[in-house]
Amino acid sequence: MFRRKAFTAASAAVAAGAALITAVTVSGGVANAATTTFTPVADTYVDNSATGTNYGTSAQLGVDNSPVKRMFLRFTVSGVSGTVTGAKLRVHTDDVAGSESPSGGTFKRMSNNTWSETGTTWNAQPSIDGATLGTLGSVARNAWYEIDVTSYVTGNGTYSIGVTSSNNDGADYDSRESGSATAPQLVVTTDTVPSPSPSPTVTTPPPSGDPVLVGAGDIADSGSGDTATAALLDNIPGTVFTLGDNVYTNGTASEFNTYYDPTWGRHKARTRPVAGNHDYNTSNASGYFGYFGSAAGQQGKGYYSYDVGSNWHVVVLNSNCSAIGGCGAGSAQEQWLRSDLAASGRPCTVAMWHHPRFTSGSNHAPDTSVAPLVQALYDNNADLILTGHNHQYERFAPINPSNQLDSTRGIRHFVVGSGGAGHYSFGTILPNSEVRNSDTYGVLKLTLHANSFTWQFVPQSGKTFTDSGTTNCH
């Protein structure tokens, strides 16, 4: 007996095994139920083609029949009171090619709750010896699925679950090492609110079901701004984007390891980056491509695309035009962009790169070299453009490629250079600039609905500036 559906998770607790508690109230304000979310205290998998290898620190969990891969999860449930009325195991497929499968695996109880995450190998694995809890059918890339495990999880205690597959085209899931937004979850619902805990809890509404993009540009240096914005990401699920100048000053491997990795780097597994001019201060942006790997696209190009949810197409472009053979009409990137948009088939499109076509910032002027990219997007009815470069936040009304208001096909432009680097001031304010801020670090959260998007600027702790709204897709 099981239920399966795709969904977008609410913010998971950051620490492994920590709980996120949502109280459900009835009229009059009396709490009558509580939902507590636990992340695994251990997870790993084994592979019979590498019988002595341990995968306990991997960000991925595999389940397959060729080679045979088995997956193991262990949760510790504590602090819940009352009767357990429901328990669901939620797992997220990895956002990489090949993670999808016609069979997501069979989930079973395990009697062994003392297996070691870092000591488990094919040659030294616990038995998957209990009753079947549920079986997932076809699973897609970058999606959530759930199994009803109420028959197993009955209260406080330790619970292990093993997963196998009889299909030779296996599935790949995110592990707890992938970060709080995509780690497995055990969601336990009780009929009474848990006893008060000395640690603070987070109250949050249930997930909306719509995918989320969240991020900013101009991020990591020796200051504290990137620490403040990384803390915001800790509590916002979804795909993280960057808008270039990921690290200062020269985009070296050492700077990525010293500045970016301890802050935004903890969300690396769910990040799709953009290259900035500071990233190219190291020859061929080798520090940038070396750090992000295949998530950054092909080195020498740095432009790529991906889909989010059922209706949204995301295009990542490289505005370091001189490094990739130009951005003009007929350039390799512009031709790729037009082909990519024509093949998309998605009704809604967001594009992102570093240098803004339109900006009121005083440090960097509007960049005309990216105008052919804007024109290609406009010609293909794109909806949204995100950039950075100027260290501030600015939102434009829907406009055509000449910065004229266009309520029918106009694209909203955002400059979100608020990721952590020192702020820049504004100069001459361009027409159709609607909202601006130059003293607040923060991230832009985009909730992608079926035929529209909602934006919200989320400020650093202690600041009050925000901006939000909704725009329909074309």
C-alpha cells in the first residue's frame, strides 16, 4: 500500500536529522495536529560492480539491477507526542542526466538499525529483510516522490529502510549530503502538537507544488555579505542560480574554496551557475568551470539550458562575449539560443546571464553587446531576464528590446547583484525602472506557476527592504 506523487518540498531542517515542525490549527486557534519533518541520520548505497567501495559521503543514492545497487536510509524520530496518524518518506531524484527511471524501486523495512554509513559496502551491507512499504513506478529527473510508511513509523524510535530495483535502468536520488533542499525526508504527523523543545522550530505552510528558483549574483569575497545570503538559501528550497562574479577577485580555485565553498557552496549540489567577468580573471574561467563542473556547461561556452517543472524552460547564457566568440547576431551562442528556444516547447521561459542590458547602476553602464540575445528572447516570447554585475537590486517593467513598455510581449528585467559583494550606488535612473535598492543583501525567489511567475526579494536578516509581485507568461 503506497501513494506516490511529485511535489516541491518545504524548507527542510538544515542539520541532518533535525526536525521542522508545522502546527495545524482549527477554528479558535487550538492546535489539533503537528507535522514533523526529519532528515536522515545516515544514508548510503552499495554497488556490486565495486564491492569494496563505500558511498556514505556521496551526494547521490543509486538503486538499479545492472549493476545491482541497493539504497539504505536511517531516520531517528524523537520529540513527537500523541498518536502518529501518518508518516511519509519523501525522496528527490537527482538533477542529472540518467537519474530518471521507469522503476523508482521497492522500499522495505529493515531490522538492522546499527549499520554504518561510512562502513557499508557491497561486501559489508545490512539485510533488507522486512515487509514491503511501497513501490515507485516511473520517476522523472529533478522531482519529489513519496511513499506512505505509516504502517512502519509508529512513534519515537529509529527506522531503517532499504530500497532495491529489478529494473536494469535504475534511478538516482539525492542523499542527505546534497543539502537540506533535496535530502530525503521522513514526515510524521501526530494528533497533538509535540512537547515544547528548547530549540526553536520553524513554522511553514505546506508546499505549494510549484517549482522554485532562488539566487543572486556578485557573491563571495572576504566580507560577510555572502554569509548572510547563504543563510537565506538554507531555508528556501528549489534550484539555486547564480548571476556571475561568483567569487572575488580573480575567480581562482583558491578563492572558490576559501570564500564561496563555505557559504553558497553548501548548496552546490542544487546550483546552476552563471559566469561573470571576475570568474574570467582566471584564464578560461578555469577556477569557475573546475569548481562547478558539468553544472556550468561546457568549458569554452558556458551557456546551456534546462527545464524546471512542467512548463518552464531556463536558459543560461555567457555574457563574457569576447571569451566565447561574441554575442552578436549570427554568433555561435546567438544561433544556439535561437535553436534552443525554438525546440523548447515550454510555454514559459526565463533567461539569465551576468552583464545587464538595462541598468541604472553608476558603476556599470547598460551593456549593448548582449542586445542580440535580448532580441532573440523577445522574438521567441521569453518572459523574464535575470542579470547581476551592478551590486544592487533593480526591477524593470515588461519592456521590448529598446526599453519601451510592452504589455503584450514585454520581458521583465531584473538586476540582482545583491549576493554579498560590496554595494554600488545608482546613477541616472533609466525609464521603466520600477524598484531599486542599493543597501541590502538578499536573494530573489521565483515561484514558477503553470502560466505565471511570482517574485520575492528576500532580504538579509535585520533588513526590511523587499519587493514582490506576479506576472503572467506570454
